[in-house]
Amino acid sequence: MFAQKMSRRGFLKSGAAFGGALVVGAGAGGKIASASAAGILESDFVRVSSEGVVTVVVKHVEAGQGPATGLATLVAEEMNADWEKVEAVFAPADASRYANLFWGAQGTGGSTAIANSFMQYRKAGAFALARLRAAAAKKWKTAPENIRAENGVLLFGEKRAGFGEMAKDAGGIAEPQTPPELKKPGEFSYIGREGLPRKDLAGKTTGRAKYAMDYRPENLLHAVVLRSPKFGGVLKGFSSARAREVRGFAGAAAIPSGVAVYAETPWAAIKARREIQAEWDFSRAEKRSSEHILSDFQKTLTQPGNIARNDGDAEAALRGAAKTVAADYTFPFLAHAPMEPLNCVIQFRGGKATLWDGCQIPTFVQNSVAGVFGIAPENVSVVSLFAGGTFGRRATPSCDYQTEAAHALKQSPAPNRPLKLLWTREDDIRGGYYRPMFAHNVRAGISAEGNIAGWSHKIAGKSIIAGTAFAETMMKNGVDHTSVEGAANLPYSAADIFVDVRNTETAVPVLWWRSVGHTHTAFAVETMADMLAESAGADAVDFRLRHLRGHPRHSEVLRRAAEAANWGGKTKPGRFRGVAVHESFNSFVAQVAEISLDKNGAIKTEHVWCAVDCGIAVNPGIVRAQMESGIGYGLGAAMRNQIALKEGGEVLQTNFPDYEPLRMRDMPAVTTVIVNSGEPPTGAGEPGVPPIAPALANAIYAATGKRLTHLPLAANGAKFA
């Protein structure tokens, strides 16, 4: 069962309700909070009930990527707990206890959930077990080191006691002066185990799991917002006269993002919004078409940019190369399109605000909502619920939909009622935040010996980071790291490499999208690598391996994927293959894509062989699921997806019929090989995405002889079955 707690006070009350529970928590430094007068320790990450249930407090949002199971696994491992008696709850919003250790704020993203929590949650489990052992040792009159734990049971000779039997006594025992020794990889029983059931599985399959969309408190008022049809438009005025004819309509009010429309039901709010007559000021709005914007971006590639990498003299190396290869690349805006549309419930009472949401960065939400109401951030509570997908959309630095909900509640005709703000899918696809549009120009040379001789990579696109709270740490000398990641750290050996970026302007809002900059840089780098291999007369895998000698983890996943696919061996008639390898979020992934062509030249991706090195795979099943998910997500975007603006600046796409997701018929068979590693865990949620698009494009070239360098591929001449 997955439960949620609303606040620190509520969390402590629930702990007391366990009646003699041991509750412990290791902070960033592994320190345990002091015991309360009742003999129950304040909880940060773990509590043990008198029934022997081990509850793990999960500080990351669960959007399907698996932290509820992963963090519970880490605690269970060090406690030798009974997996059937391990549960998980979402943490309240409190960065002092639940910060992402890589950020300082409480948040989920960048494939960091397991990576930043690996030692923290293991220590929490180890401290919990140490106190349980100390309690048992005191009762059985022996030394704690003589007590062992197996499957949630403490053992000493013929004596045995479940964790629950010792929980109350353990609560009164002082923490160890020396941190408990953690297990070595060879001692793991849960970490790395195949087939360990997910902790959110039962709730999701039975419908008991609560998403933000499911949360409907009593006396709830609903709201939707009428926003400018052009990005950057500002409301001048509106009339709600016709909306008053809609049954259930409760009012309308101007807020910074447009017109908030209130009603007793979601459908009434949507219907009433259609009747609102609004006037907009488009003087600062984006009025260009996508083609016009992209053309402007491409023009900037001839101008000097902000230098991200400058090794040697790339231009001189290119002039001296035996052969040169050049390509222009374009990448469209992309919507995140999570299955659960954006929504949250907000309430303001007694000078305090509470949100029920499946957001990615609660700390930012607290700060933003506090600013709207003029209260301190600690007076804003965020109750985390399941998120039905996000892919970065629920992690806006501006906290767009939560801030909008706060403004809507502030202007509500019934401000004492809780308010549920809903974005329809059309709202988000036509007016949300997008993966930025980008243009690239890549030129590279080949020496007479067949080696890379010079690499020049120029990039133009709107910065995600500029103007946000991240700019101070993530931008240097005008370079947004997220615009050049995957290009500035080109792994292929070459003495002369130049990479720069131009931060272009548009009123279209942009945001990180699953694997962020790697979504476009990997495509440019890995299709160019194929072109260079062909120019050198070399096999695509061999060429890469020859230029990856200083990068053993890249090389290993590439070898493993090639071996799994029997690269170089015979393929079925009518089958063609492409390969790509890429590092993102400190993980390494290689993929071989195999396609077929029907009699009309339509392409179908038949099989993808994937090898991943993400350090220690805490939950191998989840890692495989994330590779499959990333392949599907990246494949759908590469094939058909784009957000296009028509002349005048309005978005053409509205919903899944014209922003078509991957269909079941499109999904290939996937074989995933997880490289056995002793390195600390790294990302799994995003690294499966970047290699699939270039692997597919390289396979299409093998089949057709056509180099496709503009995405989506369907708009670049490719037909799909």
C-alpha cells in the first residue's frame, strides 16, 4: 500500500499511531534524529511498526520511473527486511530533510533519484537495523554484534524476534557513535535482484493508487484558464456574459496568465471557457511560423557563438583533412504529452497554503506559491501524489501551473473552497512548455589514415536555463550546458574540436524534455559518426571503437549491443541496421536498431538491441523497463512528433490525433543487456532516449541510401508502416 502524509506534524502523528514504533532517519550526513519523550524517534526516512512493517519515506516523485521501489530496496537491503513487509510513503515538502543531495532543493529530475539517494537510504536502513540489534542484545544479554537479521527477524542462538517486537525498545536506544558498516556488493540480497516486485504495482493495477487527478476533496471548485492563442500575448480585457448561460458556471477573473474560469464541474468550466470573449495584446507575441523561426536560427549559425569547447584548431584540421563531411540538422519543438494532464488542488486557510500535486520540485513550488500569497515558504505544504508521467513537464522553474492555481484561488469567487486547476491535453500541447527547437551545423574531417581530423559543431536554439534560478550555476560565459551536453563532451578521439552555441530568442516557452540536450546532440553526433565511418571505408562499430579507446564504458556498451545483435552477421532478407552509442546523465547506452521496408517503402522498426551501463543496477527490472520506455518515447518523437507554429504564431497541433504518440504497431522488440558494474548507480530514466533516433536514421540510410538529418523523420521524407 502506498500512502501520503501532508506535513511534518501529520507525519509525526502517524508515527505515534503505530504504537511503539521505531522511527529513524539518516540525513545527508547519516545522522539520526534524537528520541522523543515517548521513546519514538523522529522520522526522516524509515519507521518500523509494532507489526514489523518497515515504511520507507520516499523523497522523490513517483511518475512511473521507480523511485518508490528503488529507495525501498536500499533500506530493505541494509536492514535485511522482509520485502513483503516493506511499504513506502511519499515525503512531505521539506528540503531541510528531503533535499536532492545533488541540488540542495527537494526535487526529482536529471535521472538523479537513485544516484543521489544510494548511500543516504542505505545508511538510514543500517542505522535502523543497528538500533533493533541493540534492543535485542539488551533483552537477550549479549553484544549487538552477536545479533543477526534475516528477512525481518532478529536471531541469536535459539532466540528470535520480529522487527516489530523490538521496535518500541529500539526507540529508546541511543544512536551508535560509529556509523554502521554497510554491505559490500557481494553481500547484496535485494540490490540487483531480478524479479523483485514493485511497491507501486498493486495500487496501480487495482486503481487504489491516487494521482493528482484523482484527488477531489469535499466542496471542491474547478477551474480552467483561457490563455493567449499566441505565446507572449497579454490579456487586455474579457467578457463572461455568454459564459453565465452555462450550467454550473461560478465566475471568471483575470489572472497573470489569462482568464480563470470557475465552475462546479470540470466539464462546466471547459464549456464556460469556450464562451469567454477575450481581447489580447499581441505586440510582444511570437508571430513567426516554425519555418520562419528555424530559418532565423540557421542564419545565426554563420555568426560567432559562445564557445563551449575549443581544443586545438578545428578549422586548420579541416582544411588539412583528406576528406570532409558536413551536415545541417534541424530539430522541432516537442511537447512532453504525459498521459495525466497537468492538474493540482490548492487550498488556503489560516494563512497557509496546501497543494496536492505530483510535481517534480516541491521546493520551487513552495517558494512560488508563497510569493503569490505573500507568506513564508514554510507555510506552503505540498502533498505528493502519483504523477501520470512527466518527462520534465512537471519541473518548470516558474512552477507555471502551480503558480497559476495560486493566482486562480486568490481571485476565486469562493476563496475558502479548495480549487482544482486543470489543464486539458489541448491546453498543454497548444500552450505549454516545449523541448526547444534547435539548428546545428556539423563539419568533420577524415585523415588519410582514416581517423577523425577536425570537428566543428555549431548549435543555435533558445536556452532553457537563461533567466531561471539555475542560470547562476548552469550557465558559464553564455553557454547553457543543457544546449551543448552530448556535443561539448564529444567522446571520440580528435585533437581538434570546436563547439559553440547561440542563444536565440523566441516567446515560445521551453523546458527540459526527457534527456534534455542529448535529444538533439546525440542525433547530430551519432549520424555524423556514421558518415565519417563511411567516408573512412570502415565498419560503423569498428570505427567508433577505434575512436573510443580512452572511453572504456562507451566501448563496453557498444561491444555488448553489437554482440547481442550479432552485428556484422547475416540479417533476415529485407532487414537493415543502424547503431548509436551515447553517454547521458553519467550512464552509457548503445543501441542497434533493425528495420524493415515494405513493398511501398514504409519503414518499421523491428528490433532494438540495447546495452546499458548505469553503475550498480539497484532494480534490474526497472532499468530494463526504463530502457524500453526511453526507446519507445524517443522513437515516437523521431518518427512523427513536432510542435509547429503557423504564420501568425499559433500552434497547429492540439491532441494525440495530430501529435501522434508511438502506437503499439510501432514498438519494436527490445533486448536489453545490463552491464555488470561496481560503479555507483547513475541515471536510468533518460539515457535510453538519445541513441534511438540516430540508430534509426542510420538504419534508414543503410536501407535507402538517404541521409535524413531533419527531425521528425516523417517530415523529412520517411514513410512509416
